[in-house]
Amino acid sequence: MKKTPLTIFFVLMSLAVFSQKIKVTSGSIDFLKNEKTITAEFTYEGMQVGSMRETDYVKDKIEDYNKKEKGRGYQWYQAWVNDRESRFQPKFIELFNERIGAKNGPTIGEDGGYIMLVNTHFSEPGFNVGVTRRNASVSMTCTFINKETEEEAASVSITNSSANSFWGTDFDTGYRLQESYAKAGRELAKFFIKQLKLK
């Protein structure tokens, strides 16, 4: 059977959907059954961007953009950093709370007994130039810390969270990564719902 471009597109989309993995890497998340809220903190320590360390990636991007237009590299860098608090983190929280809240599970709030430390250790910004594209993706570790004892209760890894515009209109890097964080939050909530048998 001859594969049409549309068929190939859907096959690639399917591969992207099923490539994300979530698993408990240490401890147990059973304590979440007794929590109404958890506090989220986001970090980006030791993050790799594509095949580069973030520091090298940022340096190259700033230099490249500044060569094209004076000051443009610094504008790009401001967006690179600011998008974390203005776009990525809020979307992760929004989709997590929306999904798990429907099952009366622990939502992300201010007064939780546990801190969920979300460290993004890998980002793939992807690209979309119309005729060709690469999906964005993020990988992170969610470490749960008991606020009272400061002991680690569990650690959960999220690998290759990728969710780009179905119609391929995601030309903005911030938007592509934002949607990857949104999917990570939503899928983490679904994972908790299943593991904790929430109804």
C-alpha cells in the first residue's frame, strides 16, 4: 500500500504520543492518597538542550541572533528564561490540576505537606519551518520532599514529554515547549490517578 504524506504524518504523530514514559524511580507515592495539596517548585539544574549543555546552547543562540540584528540575542535570552515562569510552569500546573482535580486527587497549591521538586534536565526546543519540523520535548524528575522531616519520599521520572500543535502551526519555540510541559502535567496526573486508584 502506498503511503500518502497524510498517512506518514499520522504514523509519526502516533510514535510521538507513545514515546513518553513515566515511572516511579525511588520510594512510593502512596502517601499522596492522604494529601489534598502538594507544593510545586521548578528548577532547571544541569539541563541539556538537544545535544548541548544549556550554557553552550544559550551562548551560541545569543551570538547568532546578535549577528543578524543587534540586541536580538539578548531579547531571545529574556524570553528563554521568562517563559519558564510565564508559560511552562503555569501550563504544567493547570493541566495537572485540571486532570487530577476531577478525581479528587492532590492538586498543586501553596499549603501542601510535601514539596514536588520538578527539575527539567533535558529540553528539545524543536523547530517548525513549514516544510520540515522537529517536535519539542522535555524530560524531568519530580522529587517529593516531606516539608516537616525534609526527607525524600519518592522520585518520579518523566521522559520525552512531547505535544505539538496537531495542525503544525507551532512556529514559536516557547509555544512548542509550553505544550510539552502541559502534556507532562496532564500525563503525570493520569499516572497518579491510575497508580493511586483514584475514582
